[in-house]
Amino acid sequence: MTTMDERVTDEVEALEAILLDDVVIKRVDGVPQAIETVVHPSTGDDADQQYVCVTLEVKLTPAYPDTSPDVILRNPRGLDDQLLSSINSQIKEKLSDCLGQPVVFELIELIRENLTESNLPSGQCAICLYGFVDGDVFIKTQCYHHFHSHCLASHLTAGERNYQEELEKLPHWQRSQTPPYQQSCPVCRSTVSCDVDALRRAPPPVESLAAPPFCLTAELKALQLQMAALLARQVAKGGVVCPGDSGPPPLTITTPAADDEAANSSPNDPQDGAKSDAFGTRNGHTSAEHSSPGSPRRPAYRGPYRGFNRRGKPGRGARGPR
Ligand SMILES: [Zn+2]
Ligand SMILES: [Zn+2]
């Protein structure tokens, strides 16, 4: 017991001394239980050149290091499944090779070597869906997601414009309580802070320049209808969060604002009109599901659609009696 403690204590001490704030040691009653650190490729001091990373979690078993710890890789960024599974099998080998001695530094080194070799964004830009090729200007966000600079500029500009439009629809008293516009990552919604003017100076994605001009085919139109119906279903079930949403979590049912209440109750509605009203029938983008005025009532809507609408996503043109 004493021997084991010493080996573990020495390793943990060394990790903390070398990695400083970059390592988190989880302890119970002062005894280390798990070690967690984010591993980056070696690029000297140039963090801007790190395009990939992964979180390494090492859960110490009671008899560690005489038994292997449980090793988990989480939050991979810029790594494809193939590379991840290759790293995982190298970890397994390393664990059996190092049985009986502290292994965390070895694991970090092994992962870092792999990341350094594959330090390039993989996959596509989530905004334009084109890949990253030679000549593309791209940016890595603080959350390690990659976009063409040009695409991210368009996305952030549109996001801010939407925010302003929604803000202007709010009554004055509510505007002052609304948090200011905050840029967010289009993939993971983490807060980002980018210089949009600098991004905008970047050229469009190389592959987009070579692509044939866009044409709305019958096939695409059919797909649009299908997607609109799907979105309506997701929204009705509370599965859609607005971009830049800083409100309550999506599955929280909130009390409707007074003006929404008025807009949603038709003159003939009973007192509980807002609660039992068929929200979907009033919104433009659910046109596929429109019912005629005489059709029977839909089931009561219970999700957070109201909050979604307050931010104006489906458009207010279709709202309220005409
Ligand atoms: Zn792009
Ligand atoms: Zn992100």
C-alpha cells in the first residue's frame, strides 16, 4: 500500500509541477482518483497552429500502477474515427507494456505524437460543406472547430443581423434586459470572439469557386418540403435551439409573455386558449401541415415552441388572426 501510494503520489506531483493548470487531479479524501488533461500537438509555443486536440482521462484503479488504469479519450477535435481507434489501440499496448509503473506521461506523449502527425483540420467546413484544400483561408475557433474564414464571417454577420431584428421587435423595457449579442460557434455553440472584418477579407472557399452554379431542381424542392416538415416536427417536440439562444434550456417550459398570449388567443378561444392552441397551424414554415379553419383541434402544444417563436425564427407574418 505504501509503495503504491508513493509511486502514484510522485507521478501526480510531477504532473502538477510540469502541466500546472493544464492538468486536473480529481481527489477523494486527498487520494488521487482520476487525472484529466487536454492533449495538443507539439507546435512549439504557437497555439494558433494546433488544429486538433483530445481530452485524456485516466481513472486510477485501486491497485494502480500494478493494474492498468481506465483510459478514456473525450472531446476529440479534428480527429477522424480511424485515427481515434488507432490511438486507442496504441494506448492498450502501452498500458500492458507499462504495467507496474506510472504510465500517464507515457500516454500523454503517445497521444501527442499522434496528434502532431495529424495536425490538420479534417472533414468539411460545417457552414459551406466544402472541404479544406490548398489555398483556403480558414480559422480555428477557441473550441477547436474549423471554418473557412469567409464562411464564418458570413455566419457571424447574419447572426448579428438576426439578433438586431429580433431585438427591435421587443418592447422597450425588454430590450434593456436582453443580453448583448454574443458570437457563438455554429457547431457547438461555445462562445467565440472573432474579428469579423478581418475574416471577411478572406477569399471564398476554393472548392466553391469551381462548383457549378446553384440551380433549384425539382428534387431539391421536394427535399426542402421534406426538411420543412421535419423541422416543424422537431420544433414541436422541443428539439430545436435557436442560434445565439441565451434563454432557458430547450426542454424548459416557460410561462408565455403577455403579448404572445394575446397574439395566440383568437376571439373564440376559451380562457385556456394559449395553452391548448394549435401553434403549428399559425406558422408559415409548417405549411405542409396547415389545417383548414374548420378542421378539428390539434393536440395541445406543450413544448418550448413559444420561446422559439419569440425569437422570430418561423416569422411572425403567419401569426395571429388576419
Ligand atoms: Zn466554408
Ligand atoms: Zn465549436
